[in-house]
Amino acid sequence: MTTKRYVSIAAGNFLQPIADLVAKLIAQHRDSMAEVKANEQEGDYAISTILLTVAMFESWLMRIQYDRGERTDGGFSYYEKLRGKHDWPDLKEVFVLRNTLAHNHVWEVWYDDSNPQAWVLDHIEHLIGCKTKNFKETVDLRLGRTKAHHLHIVPSLVDRTDASAVLILITAAAGALEKAGLLFGGMLHHVAVLTNGTRVDLHGLSNMLRDNVVKKKAAK
């Protein structure tokens, strides 16, 4: 009997669900209350897209560790080790956002709704959740956003602009890993199939959502 083996990682299992979420997010047209609350479906799809995209990237990082014979904590710290002095995307804010969402930080949002058609944000308070060093460095608590990429950090405010920014940054970081010879075997070019039969890879999904965000902003 001849035995064979393969190395298993989860990265490839995330792309199709991400594609489904992006398609649903693009199809969602109901507006949110700007800077006060995203509509529920917008938030559902945007948050899930962010969580799965970062999980996929972490899976790639774990495979790179295996291929290099290294054992570290993985995640953001390992990416930073690989990045070193390279001009690769800084993902600190992406991981802070992911951690804040995944670890269920609790926030309080104060707003003025005297005009039912245009709620106005008053202020935001962070109630519960670990304020790590990276969190303190990157989050503007007054605005509830990260400082560099302006990602909404409060779950009820997260929308397609945040999902798009995360996809763009993760795709660029993965591209840098591939160019450096660390991500191989076409991992970055696996494809998902949309409901209309279109085959699309991570780059294509990132571009789809980016274009939709631009179009939606232009329509306002």
C-alpha cells in the first residue's frame, strides 16, 4: 500500500463565502444613517466580509510559516516580521478592526435624531474591550475610526467602505507576499463563482467592491 499526504489550510475555503458576501453587499441599496448607524444588512455583510478576509490572510501566513520551517504566534506579528523594512502595506489597523469585531468590544453611540432624515453623531464611548498597544496607537476614540485608513471601528457603523478598504489592503499585502516568493501555487488566484457564472479571484472581488463604493459615493 502506498500512502500519500497533503498539507491542509483553510484559506481556500473562505474565498467563495467572501464572494457571496461581496455580491450581497453590492446588491444592498438601502442607505444608512451616515456616521450614526449602518443599515443592518449592510453591516451584516460588511463585518462578515472583513472577518473572513482577514482569516483567509492569516491562513496564508500559517502556510508560509510551515513552508519556511518557522513557528511563531502567527497573525499580524508574523506578517510584521516578514514585512521588515519592505514597502508592504501596513495592516495594523486591519488587524485592530478584526480583533475589535471578533472579540466583541462594546460601544455606546450618542446621536441627535431631531431631524429624522439626518441623524447627527454626538459622541462615541468605548465601554468594554481590551485596549491593546496597537488599539491605542491606531484608534481615534472620539470619531470611532482608525487614524490612517479611517476604518469604522464601532460594529454598528461598519459598512461597505470598510470592507472595501480591508479587501484592498489584504489583496495588496498578499500580492507582496507572492512577489517575494512566499505565497506560491496560485493561492492568490483561486477563483469563486458568482451567481451569474462569472469566475472571480480576490483581486476581482476587491475591484468589484471598490468600484461599487465609488459609484455609490458619486450618486449621493
